[in-house]
Amino acid sequence: MEILKKIIAFGDSVMKGVVSAVDSQSVVKYKVSDDNFVDTCARRLGVTIENRSRFGSTILNGLDCIERYFSHIESGNLVVMEFGGNDCNFDWKAISADPDGEHLPKLTLDQFVATYDRVIDRVENAGARPMMLSLPELDSQRFFNHVSAGLNKENILKWLRGDVNNIAHWHEQYNLEVFKIAARRRVWLIDISSVFLRQRRLGDYLCDDGMHPNEAGHKLISDAILSAVSERWPLISGSV
């Protein structure tokens, strides 16, 4: 049985456990849920998970964070990574102001893939085992409503070629790259995308902003992770 010493998590606000809600003044408020999937997995597995995720992180931020905490990573660690949701995002204020201009995401697909490879290299060089999570699905209409609030919605919709679903289609390109990176690098990947796609009402598992899983969504993620981990490490709680 492989000995697992410690789990360290690097990711964005989804991994951090952030959920959102709209208050009575229609202002979006964010907080870390007590029922986030990382803490749920830690409790149910009986392990300690060092969560170094940060709100708004791209894979480039993740690389910086791994360098900062590199001394914490050692042989026998499992390093869990979840990136892509911010990498594919755009400057919606700039799009609102100039829908006919050229607008690039925070990281292009090529930059995203190249940087993810560098992150995996660093983890493996430390003797640790990398593990990747795919991305939860988006609700395009909710996301559009969120990012266009207070901006020129017509201009943003024009840039989207009149179809808000192009938001989810763009997001899916980055998610597919996550799967391809994992396959090419032979990195263990847990598919959390499919558990959202199997739900008949996706919106029931996402916050009002259309991108952050709510508490029900976090349960979907924790159940998927726990199922995958129990198959790979049936005695994980006794080996940590």
C-alpha cells in the first residue's frame, strides 16, 4: 500500500470553497462555505488537507504559489490542483466598452497548457504525486447576468455573437485541455465535470453568479472525489 503523508491543495475560489449569494441590495457577497468539498473530504477521510487555494487564481498564480510553498511539498505528498476557470475569463468591462475590439483571456490556451506542464514538473520534481480536478460546469445565462451587471449588456452580447452559451463553450475548451494534459502526462484526474452534467437541473448546484458551486454542488464534488479516492486508496485514513 502506498503511504500518503499529506495532501496539499492548490487552486482557485472553487477549491477554496467560495460560494456567493445576492443580498437585499442585489450585491453579490462571497464567503467560504463551511460545507466546502475540501473540508468535507478531509473530515470524511480522516486526513489533513493543506489548502493553499486563492480567490481569482489562474494557473500562473498557482505556479507562483507552489514556488512559495515548495518547501512544504515532499515525497509522499498528494498535490491536488484545480485551475482553468479564471484562466479563460475576460475583462468584461473592456468588452462592454469596445465590443468590436480584440480581447484576450487572462491566459491563452497555449499559455494555460504550458504553465500547467511547468506546475506538474515542479510537483513531480519534489517527489510528490500530482492530481488534477476537472472544472465544474457553468450556467451561461447566470454568468452573463453577473459579469454584465452595471455594464453595457448589449455590447457584451454583441461580442458573444448574440449567444450567451458561447461563454460555456469557451470555458469547455479549457476544461478539455485539463483532460488532455492529464492523459498526456499520465496524471491522476478526477472528473467532477460529469457529475454536474448528469444533473437534470444544473442551476440547482450553482450559485447565482453561475460559476461557483453552491453547497449542493460542493457535495457533488466531494462525493465524486471520495468515490475515486476510496477505489485508489481504500485504507487512506489509516495510512496518513
